Amino acid sequence: MKKHISFIAAAACITLALSGCSQKEPDSGTSAAATNAGTTAATTAPKKTLKLAFVVNNAATFWTIARAGTQDAAKELGNVEVDFRIPSDGTAGQQRQILDDLLAKGVDGIAVSPIAPSDQTEFLNRVASKTLLICHDSDAPESKRVCYIGTDNFAAGVQAGKLIKEALPDGGKIMVFVGFADAQNAKDRFGGIKKELEGSNIQILDLRTDDADPVRGQKNAEDTLVKYPDISALVGLYNYNGPAILNAVRSAGKTGKVKIVCFDENDETLAGVASGDIYGTVVQQPYEFGKQAITKMAKYLEGDKEALAGGKQIIPTLSLKKDDVAAFQARLNKILGK
């Protein structure tokens, strides 16, 4: 019995000694690992789920690519929910209703492509007073938005102007088509084209609008071909304008005779460029619009104010002609998982 008691006492002493050693040396062996794990668990809290919105300006297929970018950003971040909104009729009034609805839902941030920024400035300022607001694709520089992420549309217009001059080395008359003349991206693109064509023998007849309606856009092109039989080229500034113009030119039997220069990577546009029916297109990177807008809004809201620094963050554009389409299409299919 005495031996048994002595053994228990000795074991207790050894246990106390080991316990004391562990307290004195918390950074050695498995005891240190356990201590560090406990500290990490105590200090690391799960990130807040951020509700971010991405609002576009029309229902063009261009935005399918941007949506893929927002979705990939959300997957990579892990704590972001994206509300992707499309105004079906492409009007500033409906876009305002969408923004009001998002504010009512208490979103943490909104990225918007303003339809009529000069008319929306006061409203956009109200939005900016209630949530993080940035612009993409089309800017509202007079508003209190934190940053613009997207194309330098004036520079893109200059690129389009260069394509027009290549397509019409002997000059000629051109007509330009767009959804909204007062949208900042339209103003800048048209301004870039006019700047590049200064001093050339190319005459811009007019800028025709269609309220982002592809059917009306095609009708505008058809009417132009009838009214101006000597027209040399038709130029489209919005995504759907390329296919609308192409359909009009084909219907009139003037493929190859009337040159076409347009914007964006609509499937029909790329097919038209590949066939030679469209001389060239200036493509943006809508995938990056979506991915960078969501990623940088999330970082900004989590304390990294440099994420949206500078007021403007430009995503470059590319000019595509016939020989460029195959490689570009392959990259685009990869982005869209085709």
C-alpha cells in the first residue's frame, strides 16, 4: 500500500514538473503549436459577407462577359454576393429604379454604367452618400463616385478613327450610330473619332441615336443607306450597332462597298470581321470591368483605400481586324468556359 501511494505521489510530481516546463517554454514542441493555434483561433474572425451590385446600361450580350468577371471575383473572394442588374429598356428612369431598389436592400457598394450621367449627377450623389459608388464602362465625372474603372473611351475613339482612315484611304462620307448621345462613353468615343479624322478627307454626316434598341439601330442604318447612296462607311459605337449595321448593309446588297467599323466583341461582329464584311472593331475588356470592379470594391470596403485610388483606373482596348479574330475568339471562349 505504501509503495502504491509513493508511486502515485511520484507520478503527480512528474506531471506538475512537466506542466511547469510547458508554461515556461510555450514556443517549443507540440505545446507551442497548440498555443499558436489557440491564439489564431481567438484573433481571426470570419470576414463580413459583402453585398455588391453591378448595374449595366442595356441588355447587350457584351454584359455576359462582364457578368463572368463578377462571378469569378466573387468565387475568389469568398465573402461577396453579387447582384447583377440589367435595365431591360435601357432608360435612365429604369436604371434609377434599380439603384433605389439596391439602396433599399442595403447593399455595401454599387458599380454602375450611367446612361445619362449629366442628368443623373444629383441622383448619383445621393447614392454615393448612402453606399460606396463607382462607375464602370461610362463615367459620371461630375458626381461623387469614388472611382471609374473601364475604357479610356476617347482613346478608343481615336483607335476607331484610325480604322476608319485605313478603310477609306481615299476619303468619303460616314455616318455614326450610338444608343445615347449624352452618355459619357458615347461623347468620348465620338470625340476621339472626330479628333483622329481632323484634317482628313473623311466627312462625318451625323450621329444617329437609337435608345439602345437594336431594331431601331438597324432601321437607322437602313435609312442612311437609302438617303445617302454615296455613303462610304457606317460606324457603330455600341455593342449591338455592329450587327445592326451589318444586317442593313447585307440587306442593301452593299457588302464590301460600304465599309463598317464598330465596337466590341459581339459574336456577329467577330464573325463579320473574320469574313471581311466588317473592316474592324475596337474591343474593350468587359470581363475585367466586372472582375476588377467587384474585387476592388471589396478591398476598399475592407480597409484598403488604395484599391480605388486615383479616381480613374483604365483598362486598355484593342483594335481587331480579320487576321486577329481567331486568337481573340480563343481567349474569349476560355473566359466564358466554352
